[in-house]
Amino acid sequence: MDLLVTDPTTGKQTGLAATVRRTLRTLSKARVPHCVVGATALAVRGLPRMTRDLDVAVFMEDAPKAWKALAGAALRASTPTGSADDPEPMVVFVDRKTGVEVDLLVAAGDPEATVIDEAPSASVFGVRAPVATFEHLLLMYLYSNEPKHIGDFAAIIRSGRADLVQVERVLRGMHPEMLPEWRRRLLEAKSPRPAPRRPPRRRR
């Protein structure tokens, strides 16, 4: 976690820890059910990725309450929120004090809703909060085509620290139509494509 809070080049604090603590304490105090996901969850579970923002998931019906609570904690929405009846799937907040981003994901259904319901508590920069497990993150990344999420999916698989049987069992009951995609990505993660061959060195 140290590399997430200290810039290795300058040695200065990134502000991430302060933003994470304030955000999680604010949501808890406002009684907004939430869960830490994304790169911070990966770091907490032992697979840090070099990114310095916070991803938090909340239920759709709690989104307006979360927006209000974060606004009162010196975080401003830098993207549209939508309405209470039709919130945007993700709203980016920026901490006025640190400049750190907080991405608020709105769970309209599974797998995010299940992740919020089931995530066990863990310490995140000294604050206890629900944090997605590797199994939860695999389910979430399965629905994303972003390169960073595909990379995180593969990293979890190759770490050998996720219960893949459990993930497939949950997926079979949740969205069985996604099983072929799950198995395809699983195979690709276990047997990544070889790197392209380097061209021959040019002679001078």
C-alpha cells in the first residue's frame, strides 16, 4: 500500500489515504451501504496496482444520499450525477483538499449488488469498511472490456488466490449466459498470448 500513498519519484504524499479515510467514514456515518472495489480492493487483498483513486459501489436507491454526503465532505462531482430516479452508472468525485478522484459506481443489479451485500470488512488505510474479495472482483471484471480490468482479471487468476469454482457456481446461478465468456477469459488468463517477436537488430 505504501506506493499508493507515496510518490516513488518525489517522495511526496499522494493524498490517497486521506481521501479514502474521509470518504469511507462519511459513507458509514451517513449509513449508506457501500463496498470498496477496483484497485484499492486489489491492494487491500494483496495485489496492488499502481493507481491512485478510490472506487466505491453503492446501491442505486442510495446514490442520492451518497452524493449529498460526499458533497458535504469536500468532494465535488466532476461528472453528471443524473436524477434520483435515473442516476448515472458512475459519478466521478474530486477531493477538493487532495485532488484525488473517487469513482462512485451505482449498482443497478448483479454482480455489484451481490458484492455490496456480501463483501467482508477489512482495514483500508486504518478504516474498517466492506471490501470486495478476489472472487467478487472477478465477477465484476467479467463485464468490462477495459484493458486495465482485463489485466486485473488475469492477475487475479494467475495469483492462484481466488476460488474459481465458487466464482463459476455464483455465475451459474446469477447470469448463466455469461459462462462461455467466463471460460474464455479464464483460458486466456491462464495461457496468455506470447509476446510478439522482436525484429532483428539493425546493423550499422
